[in-house]
Amino acid sequence: VDVLGSRAFGVSRSYFAKGVAAGNVLVNGKRADKASSAAAGDEIHAEGLGRFTLSSVGGETRRGNLKVQLDVERS
């Protein structure tokens, strides 16, 4: 979840991970932890930053990462 959150809000991965550790991130209404993951259709809410929905997960990039589509609403 920290990778997606950092991409969605333009913050560092470590910054978003600190929010997860502090309990400020919810995945579908449940508190996220460092092992949380998200699937297409999941909504992630980050206190103070906003929320985003993982719209779709596509193929892989050249580096082997997954291509994702995020719908972001900033607060």
C-alpha cells in the first residue's frame, strides 16, 4: 500500500509508510499495516492527504513492476 500511496499523493514511500505505521491509512475502511495490499476496486484513505481508488492493474513495465490506474481525490 505504501508504494501506491506515495505514487498517488506525490510523497516519499517512507513518509507514507510512517502514516501506515501510525494507523492513519485505511484500506476499505480497515486500518492498514505494513503487510497490507490492495486489489482493483479497493479504496485507500490517508488521513490528511485524501483518498484514492485502485481502478485497474494492468501488465508489467520493462522493470517488472505492475501498471496501475489510480483515481485520486486530495483533501
